Amino acid sequence: MTVVAAYLYRDGKRVREVAIDEKVDCAHDKSEFVWIGIADPSEDELRTLQLTYDLHPLAIEDALKADQLPKVDVYGDQVFVVARTAHLQDNEIAYGETAIFVGHSHIVSVRHGSARAHNELRAGLEATPTLLVHGVDYVLHAILDFVVDGYLPMVETVEEEVLAMEHRAVDNFLNREEINRIFALRRELMRFQRILVPMSEVASKFSRIELPCIDPEARPYFSDVLDHVRRIQTMVDDLREVLTSVFEFSNLLEQQRTGAITRQLAAWAAILAVPTAIAGIYGMNFEHMPELKTLYGYYIVLGVIAVICIALFLQFKRVKWL
């Protein structure tokens, strides 16, 4: 396990470092609390936290598995929250999990597979003690907001790739690799959507339902998190539609170009059929053929062929087959 940080806070300011097996008697007005942040803990270390802060066994099991969908569970006077992080890794969306135990005077965040540590978040909160002084619910909001804000750069990167793909589809046929990428992105976005829906439900619960350790004054902050999740959901929905449109548009262009080539080939075949037919007739070697003994018969036949071919060419040009 990596104990990223474990501190006691009083009146919005860091007081001292604490151990994970140290039970601190905090004030009852929420101005004093312990904030512990750990990453990839072992079972023994989570059990130590369980005994120290009276964490529920089911919540401990969920934090150990690290494969839960976002959710909110209430155990007595404590709240257990699961949030899913997401980041791009090798052109795919990789997921992590942040489990958060919230009590009256403690908040414990357990990270698994997250690409972003909470050091920057903690430093930002410590720089604004006017919010930190209100207690654990404001810290919880900050963690959830931090997780959701991490979605935006990833979605924007995917958006740039999709728009570039859309631009290429207008000028060129999509190759097999690009088509495979379209379907891969659609699968990734569908999986991500399965994370966003429960994340919005988590933010909605905190903004609308009375929960332990959450003051009514903090609800507008969670409403802001909900707005951010919904914004990401809208962007993901739009990207999925654009990917579908790119594939369909590419198919239509390919059919159109194939149809144009087919028409051109058919037009030239019709034009070439005229001299082929006439030459085929005169190649039958009958003794009594029209114009065989005419002085200018050869040139007359060539002229007839030329006139018919030119007439066909102009007609096909007029109907835009050539």
C-alpha cells in the first residue's frame, strides 16, 4: 500500500500527520477531521482502517475488489461511495476506482488504477481553508469533482480524433484500419457510457437526498458535479452519433463513387460496341456484302462509326455519365 497522505485538519488547516491505526478524537462540529488517502492497499491494511474507523465489512470488501460500478451505500451514520476514474491508455479507455469512506470526522479515499493522484487536489483545498473548514462533505465533493473533471480531457482527445476521421472520410475511402478504429471507439464509448450513468446517479443522490455526514448547504456543490457529468454524457452521445454518421457517410460516398465508375464503364462499353458490331459484320467474309465494291465504302463505314460514337459520347456527357 502507498499511504499518499494522512493528516488531521482543524479549522481548515493541516495540523499534523496521523497513522492509519491511530484513532483521533475530533470535535463534533465537523471543523476537525482526518483525511487519509491511500492507493492500492492490501487486505490487512484495509482491515486496520476498518477497526480504527469502524468501517462496514461490506464496504471493505467492495474497496478490495475494485470492480464496482459507481454507487452510494449508507451504513449507519457513515457513507460509502464508489467512483470510477477513466483515462486514455494506448488509444483505449482504461478505468480505475476510487472508494471513499465518509464519517462525521473522517474521510478515507482508496484508489485503484487511477492515473491521477490526489496530491494536487489536497494542495488546492489546503490553499482555500474557507471550504475545508466545513468538513468532510466538502472534501467528498472535491474528490468527486476531481474524478469527473478528469473525464473531459479524455473525451476531448477522442473528439479530435473523430473529427479528423470525419474530415478524411469526405476526401478518401476509409481503409480497413480506420473502419476497425471506428467500431473500437464506439465500443469504448458505450462502455464509458455505462460508467457515466451511475456516476450521474451518485451526484444526483448527494444533491437531492438527505444522507449522513452531508449538510444541506453542500448540496449545490454536488449539483455542480451532476452538471459536469451530464455535460460529458452529452459529448459522448454526440461522439457516438458522429462515428455512426462517419461510417454511413463513407459507405454512401463509396457507393456513389462505385456507381459513377460503373456508369462510365457502361458508357464506354456502349460506345465501343458500335465499331465492334460493324466490324464484326464485315468480318463475316460473305461474298455479297453492301459497299464491298464501292470506291469509298471503307471511308463511309468509318464515318458512320465515328458519327454514331460521337453522338453516343455527347449523349452520355449530357446525362453526366462521362
